[in-house]
Amino acid sequence: MDTTTLTKNTEAVSTQPVKVSARDVKVFYGAKRALHGVNVDVYKNEVLALIGPSGCGKSTFLRTLNRMNDTIDICRVEGKILLDGQDIYDPKLDVVQLRARVGMVFQKPNPFPKSIYDNIIYGPKLHGLATRKDEFDEIVERSLKRAGLWNEVKDRLQEPGTGLSGGQQQRLCIARAVAVSPEVILMDEPCSALDPIATAHIEELIDELRESFTIAIVTHNMQQAARVSQRTAFFHLGDLVEVGNTEEIFTNPRDERTQGYITGRYG
Amino acid sequence: MVTEHTVKSFEQELQRLSNQIAQMGGVVEAQVEAAVQAVGRRDVEGATKVMQGDARLDEFERQIEHDAIRMLALRAPVGVDLREVLVALKISADLERTGDYAANIAKRSIALAQLPVMRPAAAIPRMGRLVQEMLKEVLDAYIDRDVEKAIAAWHRDAELDDLYTSLFREVLTYMMEDPRNITPCTHLLFIAKNLERAGDHATNIAENIHYLVKGQPLNAERPKGDRSSFTVLDSDVVVGSPEQR
């Protein structure tokens, strides 16, 4: 496989090093092929938006980045996904460890039915990142501050996470994801269940998180992709059609299919 | 694969915007033609009509601006749609300004009609024709989304600039010859300058068509043939009528 061959429009590169590299990634659900050989790089400290119509493979691709597809029996992944140059599908690799490095935030906020405090320390405890109470306290405060939630919940850390508003719950999930100090955060439609104000909070948060993390986000909201990402990848029928600077994708896309999709001419 | 918008009303709005530009362009062409004719024929009535007709162009521009802003706010267009809306805004401004030049030419033609005929006036219809042709070509190029045609029109601006530069020199000599020529010659000079500027706006339109279709600005240096800004006439050289030189 020629690892230098990328989909067109990838010359719009960041000056940052490559964090995640997908090479000829194919995904099968049983006999059905969901991704037809995706090549894309995600640069350190960038937000890459994955857009495309339903069933185009964008979520499937996102899930390959931390092996979430492993949980689906009939799912098979071919090709290479490199995290800092290391193949994450290497059989010797510890998947639990991988998911600590590559965290995920889902479409619907899914806090555990536990207190806000316990939601945050769940991961650090599992990975043995702390042992003493003061260490956990510090992780909780730092994570909630990073997720922009600290001031709203600092006086009720023992209350259940499920009692928060939708937007707060999603920020709690982001706090939970950052608590284990991941390197990459995957977001699968993190704002689709939120109102515009809660969405704006999350978008602002994504922009801040970019300083410390590398982020890949799937969104159906193209304006959101335009607002939060530096680069955008357009998927269609299992192909990565085009990836490039977000500004260019939204003013002058090269591929007719991208043009059709972003301008609402998708038939 | 790029076909019509799923949302048909958006498609219709874009089409209407484009039609308005085409219509406005047609009116501007007619205004320039009538204004130049009024100069040649010393036709005060025709000139008055041109001056009155300018209000219609202002109305066109207001309407296009209104529709474009509305689409930016409500449709949040991207890609080629965004370029359509932006370019419509810019072209309407160029057309409106070209209309102003036509109105100013008409106004000056009324003054000229009351003054003796000046020989350099013969160059005005030539410049006028060239401007009309450039306008027609860029408007056709806009309607057909034809970059080649737009660039061809864009190149013709050099020809217009050459005409202007030579007229400028000629008019100066007439003014130096006899101070009584200064009034009509000044009007002629402004008329020619108006036409030269109208040509520049036609090139702007051509550049916008390039951006609309290609998504990239036209990166070439525009041919600039108007050298009148650098013209210095030595009185020794221009003594006597131009014919004697």
C-alpha cells in the first residue's frame, strides 16, 4: 500500500505533526462494505469535522479510531490506523489503554447513574491514575473546569449527574472524557440533542479543548462543522470524497458531490 | 450530480437574483447607448430621458441588495451559492455605478449641445461602442457562466484605455490652442473619463464572473492602458493645431 497517496485536496495541511493517520481503511459489516478505503490524517491540536449524508460511513470511520467497532461481532476492519505512528489494530495492543488515549463523546449525553463526582473519577480510577482523595478531588475540579462546568456544579458534586440539564450533561460527559487525559477526543454528533445556547457552549468548549487535544467530530450540522473545525472531510457512500481546509470546503469545494451536499442539492 | 436544490424556493430565489442582474444589465446597456447617442446627436430630450432613467437602476440595486442580504441571513448559503449571492451584490454595484456614468454623460451632453462642436467629440461614439460591447459581453458571460468570454471582454479594456489616452492628449491641445475651447473640451474629457471608468467596471464584472465560476480570484494583472495620468504636454510641442503636428 502506498502510504503517501491521500485523497485529493489534502495538501491543505497543518504545520502540526500528524496525530492520527488512516491508511486504506475498509470496514465491513458482514458482507457489506461500509468504507471503501479511507486515507486521511488528523493533525495534532486540530478539529477535523466529518460530514456527509446518513449512512455515508462517517460515524463508522470515527468509531474505527478507538476500535469501538470491536464491540460489533460482524464488523471487520482492514487497513491501518496509526496513532503517533503506532498501529492501533495491533493484536498486542491493550484496547482499554487505547480508549484512555482516544476518548469519545456520544450523541446523547450518557452520564452514569452516579454522582457528578463519581462520573468524573470513574475513568481515572479504572486506569489507576490516582489513589488518594485529594488527587481525585483535583482531577474532578480540573476536568469540570476544562469542560466549563465547574462553576455551575461545584456546590453539588454529590448530586446525580442525570439531574443536570441536557447541555450540562453533555459537558459532564466531556469532563469525564478529559478526566483520563486523553490525547484524542472523538465526538459523534455531540450537540444534536441540545438547544442553540447549550450548543454554543459546547462549540466554545471544543475550541478551547483543541489547545490540549486532537479532536475529530461527526456532525450533521454543516454550520457547526464550519464553525468549529479547521479541516473538514466529506464522506459519501463509504468513500472519503474530499478533505481540506474548512474554509475552502465551504466556499469552493472541488468535488461536485461535496458541492451538492453542502449547498443542499443532494438528490 | 450537482442538480437543483432540494429546497425549491431557494433555487427560485437564486434564479431570481440572477435574472435581476441580467435585467439590470440590459437597462445599463441601454442607458449607456442612449447617453452616447445624445452626445453625438446633441439630443437634449434623449439626454433628459437617460437622466430620469437612472432612478430605475438605483431601484434595481436596492432590490438586489435586499434579496441578497435576505438570502445570506435566511439561507446561510455556502459553496457556489455563497459565491452567487456575493457576486450578485458586487455586480449590481458595478452596474449601478456604470448607470451613474451614463447619467453624467447625458447631463454633460446637454451642456455640450449649447456649445460649438469640437473635433475630438468624434472619438466619443467609438469609445461608447466599445463600452457597450464590453458590457454586452460580460453580461452574456454572466448569464452563460462563461469564464472565457468574460476574460475576452476583460482584455478589451486596454483598447478602451488607449482610446481614452489619445483623446485626452487631443483635448489638451485644443484647450491650449484657444481658451474658449476649455468649457466644451472639459465636458468631453469628463465624458471620456466616464466611459473609461465604465470599462473598468465591466472588467470588475468579468473578474467576478471568474470568481463565481472558478471559486478563485482572477490572478492576472489587469491590462492598464490609461496613461493619461502620466501625460505632461510641453507647450512648445503642442503649439498650433493638432493637424499641423
